Amino acid sequence: MDRIKLSNHLKKGDTLFTPFTDPDGMGSTLQLSSWSKNWLPEYLWIGLIIFKLGRENGLKALYGVISELDANNICTPQLSKIRDLDKEKEEMYWEIVVRYTGRETLTPMTVLLTPEIDEVFYNLFFDFSASVDVMIRELMQIIKDCNKFHDELTTDICFIVDWFYVKSGRLHVSNDIKMIPEALVEYYKHKHEEEIMRMYRPIIRSTFQGLSALDSNTDFSNLIWNRMGMVSECNPLVICWEDSYSMDYYADVKKTIEYIAATNEEKKMESKYAVIMGLTCYIYRLYSEIMEKNLGGDICGRIIFRTMVETYINLKYIMLQEKSVNDVYDRFKGYGIGKYKLVMAKVREGKFSVSPDSEICEKLMEHIVNEDMDEMFVKMSLGYFDKTKINQKFSECEEQMLYEIYYEYGTNFTHGFWGAIRESTMLVCDNPVHDYHVVPDYTLEQNLKSVCHDCEIVMKKLFLTISDYIELPAFYISKYVNENEKI
Amino acid sequence: MIEEKQLKQITKAYLSILEKYESRIPVLDIDDIKRLIGDVRLFWYRQKRNVQYVLSHIELSDEVYFLAGAVRVDIDNDGHIDFVLEGKYRIVNEPFLKLSSFYSGTSSEIDFDYANRYLKDSLIDTIKLLREYPGDFYVLPLEPYTNDDMTEYAETLIKCSDQLLLALFENKNASIKELVETYNSYEEIEDAMLPEISKMLTFDSLEDTKLTIREKCNKYLEEYASKLPLLNSLTEIQVFCMAASQFFMQALAIIFIMKCYKIRPFIRDDIAFNYFTIVTKKTSVMGDYSNIEYFYVYVPFILQKVIDFSGKGYNNAKEHYGNGKLVERVVQYCEEQDFESVSPNVIVNYATEIMEKGSSLVL
């Protein structure tokens, strides 16, 4: 199915509407109706008979049932309507059904049609020897078999419902339309595999569609779905992603870092070196944690990766600023230390009490804040570094894709937005009666597609960026740096 | 540690289901029974995970006892007073799931009047127990109750019981079918059985040890043939196998619950206790079942059998000796005396001595 492009959405206020949800267009009149949600519960008993007796015997038995019901003027297929009959009439209705199908055929329905819903039905069909789980299994199978309107069992049910209306004289077919009578008469004689059924099935279903809305009771259907949901268990599905990833590139990164550490003695006293290699090592450390601790498929892998991206952008942005702001590296350090000072001072001044077992070590923070100069000279910025928003930094670094795709995707995980929760922690339930809801992954089985490949991209970008200042080993350049990117 | 809050919530919800049928008790008919059984089944089906959670979190140190070898506590005969002496928590195995199996049979197999009466009595007893003694007693299904689990459980019980039955004979038969084909009369069975075990097997009363197998089986038929009409059509060896299997399976079911959930059985019935002892003491089914654990079952059995606590009243008995106080003291005493040398008289005398001192027991 073609998806509606973003450009075809209509912007009204802060919302993008599809043509189907436009409140001034189709959205105001369109009503969604689902076969399984709205109609199937009414006819589940018919499905059960066909399912348990087999198609041929089931349809035959139901034809007999319909004829006899019609003779007694109680020819109606909807469970909600049958339930509304007088007690004697309802008893007569189901006794007729029993004569053709046997009592045990409809016993599974007692799980749903409990005495509070239909006492007559329950008393007639309850079986002490029937097991609840077996009955639920049978009902689930039918619901699975006719979950979609185009399923074969669904069409068989539609055929029977059509006949209820024909027999009771509520469906009249014009002599001018030949196909409907032919389909109604011939349908049961053919197997679903036969070519002719490709023509009959849509006719049977479209006839049903015209009738079903007449007598179906959506409240009753909702009640039955609720019952079914209550008695059946969730069947959560886990998506299993490959969790192994080649360590080759990571091994080369380790060698490269080793090379950089050994070959930059002359720069070690420079602020620029401290900041560039500090940020580089921070990114390397994050990458290493993902790789060494096999976090590629974990939520924290994504959160770590997003931090790698953000740190990389900070680094690239500072290096770009260097041309116009010659003390940018000291400013960057000062900005960060100011941020630390703010937290440390709040703890020190007792604004909040922090447990000694907490990650916060006030003494260490104080030491860091006072490392370069006494804290009385350290200012604290409450805004962004260089007063530049993060998306603008990505833009100036010409890394818009990193921002719009990777960083924004990662934001879902760092902020615990629903998309991330859904992907990582919620599982779709395969139980058709639960309407494919999602359930929490209590046993923590869901993993995620690995971030290792994306980490590689960022690490390559990082090395390329710092290569203006830091010499990279020859093996790395020949292996990973394209000719046109070489320095 | 036991999840008491969950246990209370489940029991409360369960009681509210039973109470729906309370007004119908005087006129309870088959449609009411269908509704009751259907309601109870669905309730436990929905609570399956919750029940499993509660049961799997019980530790032996929680001191949980379950009523074994009986369907109901029997408040009218002060069964609740005997039961409240045991442990810190007391669970009754859900009665109606079990009783529903009666109604699956035909009238040639089951005495429905008896079944209806029994169900009605159980309903009255359970409602009274949970309503009047909340927090003292709980109800949970302790045996499997879904079809798949039940099939596996029943097969395991039958298999183990068959093995125990075959082990009673000096000449080893490969199967129960072979056993049934080998012997024709009670006398032939008696001659072929290991003498010590033959004596221990009783089907009606503990005092039947001196009876012949024929006499024991006849007593069994007298007791059960009217409730299980099927017994009338069986051969002598089949009757014997059925009787022995019935009690072995009951003992195995008790042991299954004990082992699965770290809870102790409170057994009142002589025959059930006899088979429990045979299986735990004379076979390797229980593996390393310690003397002290056995005495936590044995002492309550002896006390309820010999001492009449009903005269003390429920609250008095619970306060002074209940929640395991008396049993713990007696078991400790038995341990000091060496378990092997302790007779029922020693247990009763020590318990009586403690009670005559007239003070509350503090553990």
C-alpha cells in the first residue's frame, strides 16, 4: 500500500493531518468499521460449528438449522438477537441447533456467554468435563481463522448469514441481478481452492456487508471481546536482532589511539591538545564501553551513541570556531567547569541533601572546579556553550543528517519518549482477541538493532576531523580514509 | 517470603464469587452447580499467573500448612480449631475444581445425590471459613487445573502410583495389566505381597492391619461402592488395585504439593496419613525427607486425633496454642528426645502437660 508522503499532509495549527483525518474534510464523516471487532462476536457460534464439523458438514447442518428456525419464526443469526428472544423461544432455538450439530459443538461458547450474559445458552451448553483452556484454544483458533474479512472461514460465515436473511424473507434479490442468486446457490458446492470461488466470495461478502449493519449490536460485540480478552493470555512476540558484531574496526581504533598517545608528546601541554584529545578519548571510551560490554543492542547503547554524536559535534564545532575565537579551547573548559561548579555549590550549600552513597562526590567536584583556578574566578553559564543551540552547531558543522536522523532518534531514548519505549520495552501481543495491543517486556527479552555500525561512522568522522591537528597512523589512513579526504 | 497481600486479595475475590450462590444453597439445583463450577473455573483460570506467583514465593520459613486428604475444613466438627494450631498460614486446596470432576461422570459411575450434598456442604463450609475467620485461612488451587498441566500431572501420578503398587509384590510384574492378569483372588494377592507391606495397607481404618486383604477390600467396598457404583463391576484384583492406587495417588499428590511449594500438609485422615507415611518413610519418593519435617506433619496428626481442642473455643485455642506455637514446642521436645524413640503417647503427654500449665505459649 502506498504511504501518504509528508508533503501530502495538511498542516493545521501544530498538527499534520492526513487527507483521511482532516477535520474539515473526510475526517469529520469517516467511520471505521472492523469485521472482527464489530461483527465477528455475533457470528462466532456459526464459525464454531463450521470449524468443528468441517466445512461441508457444518454448512449442511446450518442449512438444516436455518430451515427449521425459519419454520418456527425465529430465524435470526445474531447472538445478541437470539439472547433477546423469550426464554422458551431461545431454548427452542438452541435445541434446534443441537439437533443438527450436537451439544458439545457450542460448549466453548460458555466461556463467553456466561449466565450473566445468556443464562439459557449457558445452562444448555455448559459441560462439566470441558476444560476451560481447551475451549479458549478452540475459540482463539476460530478468531485467528477469520480475523480478516477476506478469510475463507469469514466468507463461510457471511454465506450462512446471507442465508438467514434469504430464508427469513428479509433479503430480496432483483431478477436483473444474476450473480447474487447464483453465488448463494452454488457457493457451498465448491471448495475454496476452486477458481469459481474467486468470483463467489466477493459477492457473498458484499451481500453480507449490506446486511450486517442492520442487526448487529456493537455493544454486544465489545462485551464479548472484553470477555475473550479477560480469559485469554497474552502472547508477546520478541524481535530477535543479531547481537554479534565484528570487532575488527574497534581493534584498529585501539591501535590508532595507542599511536596518538605515543606520538604527541610535544603537544601535551597545550590547551587545544587537552580539549581535542580529551573529547576524543571521551568518545573513544563511550565507543569502547559499547563494544567491550556488548551494549550495541541495548538501550544504553543508543543513549551512549547519542552522547558520542553530541560530543563529536562539540569537538568539530570548537575546531571550527578556533579560526575566529582564538581562546575557544579555554572557553570550552571554563564553560564545562562552570556547569560543574553550579552543581557542586548547590550540594555544598545544602540546597539538597545528597547521600554519601550517591554518585555525587562533592569533594572531588570541588577539587575539579578549583583545579585550574580558584572557583571565585569561575563563572557559571546557564545557557548553551557559545550561546549556540545544538541543532545550529550540527548545521554549522555540516552534519545535518547526524542531527535530523541519529541525534533526534536517540533523543527518544534519552528522554524516554514513547517511540523508544515501544521499540525497546513493549512487545506486540500476538493474541488476536487482544486486538494486537502491546505489553511490557517484563522478562527483558527484546534487544535492539545494533548501534555498532553507526558508532563506526562517528569514529571515522572523528578521526578525520582531528586529523588536521593530530597525525593518524599510516595503516589507518590507508585502510579507512578515502583518497579525496586525505590530508 | 509469602505474598500475604496478594493471598488476601485472591481469597477475598474468591469469597465474593461463592457468596453469589449463598442464597441458593437451600434450593441448589444442577443449573446453580453449573454456574458455580463455571464461575470458579474461570476465576482460577484468570488468576493463574497470580496464583503461581504467590505459591512460588512461599518459603519453608513462612510456615504454611495446607489441608491434605480432605476437601473441606469442616467447621461444624471444629476442624478449623485443629487447623488453626498449624503454622502461620493455612491454605485449603480449592474444593470446587476438584468436585467438578464428579459431574463429568455418568450416573452409573457417580452417586450424584452424594456429590450434590458434598458440594453443598463444601460451599457452606468454605464461605463460613473465609468470612468468619479472615486472615486465618486462605483458599488456593494447589494442584494443576489447566488441561495440559492436568494431563501431565495425572499421568505422572498414575505412573508413580503404578510403580508403588507393583513394588508391593515379591515377584515383579512389568505393568498393572500384567498384575491384573496374574492374580485372580484376594488370597492370591495376599500370598504374593511382601508381608510387612501387606499388613500396613489398610483401606478403611488404621485398626484394620490385622485383617486379611479380602476383609480389607470388603470394608473398602462397603464404604465406597455406593459413592462409586463403578466398583461393583470390578474383579477382586481390580478392586484391590483401585483401592491401593486411590490412596497411593492421594499420598503422592500431597507430596507433590509439599515439594512444589515448600508447604506442609495437615493430615487428619488416618488412611491418608498411613499412606503418606508409607510413601515418605518406606520408599525413596521423598529423597532426603528429614525426621524433623516428618514430625511437623506427624505431631499435628496425633494432636488432632487424640486431644479435643474444641472445648477451648476457637479464639482461645488460636491465641494460646495456635499459629504453630504448640506444635513447635512439641516438635522441639521430640527432637530433644530423639525422634526415633518418640511414641504417640510421648507427644500427647507432653502437649497435655504444656496445656495443663494453663499459660500461653510464646515462641
